[in-house]
Amino acid sequence: MNTLIKLEITRTLRNKKFMFFSVIYPAALYLMIAGGASTTEKVEGTNLTLPLLMMVSMASFGAITAVLVGNSEKIAKEREKGWVRQLRLTSLPGRGYVTAKVASAAVVSLPSILVVFAVAAAVKDVRFDAAWQWFALTAVIWAGSIVFAALGVAVGYLATGDAVRPITFIIYFGLSMLGGLWMPTAVFPQWLQDIAEWVPTHAYAALGQAIEQGGAPHLKDVAIMVAYLALFGGAAAWLYRKDTHKA
Amino acid sequence: MVSFENVSKSYGTVRAVSDLSLDLYPGETVALLGPNGAGKSSTLDLLLGLRNADAGRVEVFGTTPQQAIEQGKVGAMLQSGGLMEDVKVRELVKLACDLHRNAYPLERVMEQAGITEIADRMVNKLSGGQEQRVRFAMATAGANELIVLDEPTTGMDVSARQAFWGVMRQQANEGRAVLFATHYLEEADAIADRVIVLHRGRVLADGSAAEIKAKAGARRIVFDLEGHIGEAALRELPFLASLEISGRTVRIQSHDADATVHALYGLGLYPRNLEVAGLGLEQAFIAITDAAAAEEAVSR
């Protein structure tokens, strides 16, 4: 299985277009949104600056790009082409493929997180009180991306062919916006804020925001993430088994 | 070793496999022969656990197909299995070796499959025949007890095909069972110890290539007749499998050509341009499937 994980990582790194998209794009978007913002003024409803808030949002967004978009499209395509069938004829246990996909996606999501951090620190002078916050943020955003990797696997097994891209992007942009990854949810009207609270991307961003403020992640957000992981993971596993009947 | 017990599989209203029962034994080389839509690929998919049967039981090495594969007892090569993209041939075959419980050395696998020269090429830049050889390498990455091949030589040229069957024979000589689906009848005839003819998801005939030929009428007799041809008398000939008259030419398939020809002279006829020839497996195959279709028409 390690060979498969290594190979999945190798070929992802070879896919220049994909790497560019997932590593450069979030950092570029960060500069577009936060580039002109004041580095001292606090965002309404929080005690953090926009560049800092957006740094966590865009790092999260970049991680989601790498794991969700990458996984769903690749899995749907590989199912269609019969590669998943071929792989089923090896000693690799069924979950191995899914594990390899999640693992390789996680390796790609790490640089995208780090690039956003580096750009934010260099260009917008983002600093924390303590160094541990950088490490904790990286760990939390990275670990949280597994939830979306599982969602990517589920979507890859749900949709085929032409349908997979629009479905992925609706989920991807919908979740990103609603979860407040592009703009703080504080600017949403109240009714939308009430919905956003339960969206996985919101809980995901909130994990990071708690650390930004120097605290530990809220239990509620962790619980929401775990619940979504169970939901997406369960759906992925169920769809994978169902696929055996029609593959 | 492999056992199908009253296995059925339908896709919607189409019955791909219908109440199929068969057993395979260690060391056999078996051809699964049938026209398109006969249920060959479906049967192999069931055997490999890629699909689940609607009814009946499929057992491979005393366990489920999935488990037999996980234990590294079965290697398989699919007709159209896609390959991983953005990887080199060597990397992909190494993956197959690393995933196998009893893997052979990588270089040996590649050499046997004849892909050593293309080891550093990207998989998505290969020709159809080269891709097929990579699939073959993946199927033979380790010491399997059973090798399953679905129309393995599709897309290969003649020399590649010969090389392929050379390696396959070697595998069989090492005591491995080989099961392959094919529509190349010469292949079934030349390579298989046992031929299973499938038609509409059922086993139509099961035996050695010679037995299959015998079942369809082993010999073909062709001759011309002058004057009035008494069809009724010809139909009474002994060991007759089929009779066809076109113009002056009579074509007969017989289970015992000697006896049939002897009786022909016994009728007082004088056949001209008499030819007696063996039936190829191809004609035997057509004869068997035609007979089955006719039977089906009668029973309706």
C-alpha cells in the first residue's frame, strides 16, 4: 500500500496544472482579497485583522481545493476508465485505494497551506503572539482537510463523467462561501449566519480562528468536524461497496 | 479450485449469466469460448468478484473471489482495464509486484511480458498492444495459482500474440491453471486443454477441443451429384449431423465420415469431386451455437 501512496503522490506532483491550481491559487486569491486591507484595523465582530483572518480562510480553502476537487474528479475518471477495476484485482484491500487517495491529497494540501502562510507573513506582515500558533494552525487545517478528502471520495463514487465537475464545483464553492472562507461570516445577514454555523467549512475555519485568538478549538466545531467525517466517510464506504454491483 | 453453482446474473432485463454451473481444476488451461454477448466477460467478472451474483454461489480456492485475490492466488488481466496515468511503465509494474503476496522480481516480470524496452515510457503514451502487455505484466507479477485472462490478445500483432502464448504455456507448465476468454477459435484450439462453449449465459459444451469438434460433427463431406437429388434418401444417411444442398453440391457434416460415405455409395449414387475434411473448431462452434438457437426456437 505504501507503494500506491508513493505513486499517487509522485503522479500528483507530475501533474503541473493541478499542483499550480492547488498551491498557487489560494495564495493568489489571498493577495486579491486581503492585499489592500489594513494590517492593523480589526474586522467587525472579531478582534483580528482581515489579513490574519483571511490567511486562515485561504489556507483552509486551498487545502479543500487540493483534496476535494482533486479526489472527486480523479476517482470518477479512474472508475470510468476501469483502473479501479484493475486495482481490485490486486491484493490491495478495498479501503487501500481510498486511503492512498486521501493520503496523497493530504500531501498536496500541505504545501498549499504553507504557501498561504508564507505569503501572509511576508507580504501582509501577519504575526502571532506565540510560535506554537503557526504549528497548531498548520496541524489543524491539515487534519481537518481529511473531512473534505472523504467528501471528495464520496463525490467521485457518486458522479460519473461530465457530471462530476459541476457537482464538485457546486459543493466546493457553495461550502467555501457559506462557511465563510471567502469573507468573514460576520458580514452575513443573521439568518445566513445561523445556517453557516453548521456547515463543515465553517467549523473547519473556526478551528483555525480559535487558534488565531490564542485559544484551543471549540468542542462544538471539533464535534461537527467529526460528525461530518463520519458522514462523508460512511457515504464513501457505502458508495464504494455499491460500486461493486455495477462497476 | 473454482466452482460456480447455479449462478445467475442479470443487468436489468438482460440475463448475462443464466443458472451457470462449472468447476475448474488445478493445472488446467481452459478456454471460455462464445460469441459477443455470450456471457464470457460477465462470468469472469463474477469469478473475480468484480460483480456479485444475483443468485447461486461462486467459490474460488474455497473462499470468496475477493479473498482469493487478496491472498494472492489469482492474477487477472481484463479486456479493457484502464491503467494509472502520469506514471512510468516500470512504476506501475513495481506497484503490482509490491501489492502481490508472492511477487516475482520486477525485472523478471517485465522481461517475461516483453516490456523491458518500454519500462521508462509513460503509461498514457503506449499503443494498444503495449498497454495489453503491461496489463499482462501486472497479471503475472507474482506466483498465482490461477490466471484469468479476458480476451488477452486483442490489439496484439501476430508475433506479440505468439510470444504471449509462449509465456502463458510456460505458466501452465509450472502447474498454474489458466482460464481465458477468447473469440479467436484457433487460440482455444491450439492452447486450451479444455474448451467451455458459452451461449446466452449457459454452458453449451464442455470438453477438449477434439470433443467439441466431435460434438458438432467431426468431419465435413462435400460432393456434387448429377441428375435428380433424392433429399429424403440423403437425410437417412447414418451419422448425419447436418445436410445442406445448394444446386448440385451437397454438404454434409458427419460424426463418422467413413460410414456415411460407405452408405452414400450404398444408395447407388455416384458422388463426384468427393471431399472429406476435418471440421475446424470454428465450424464446430458455429454448428453448436446454431443447434442451440434452433432448439430454443422449437421450444418457444
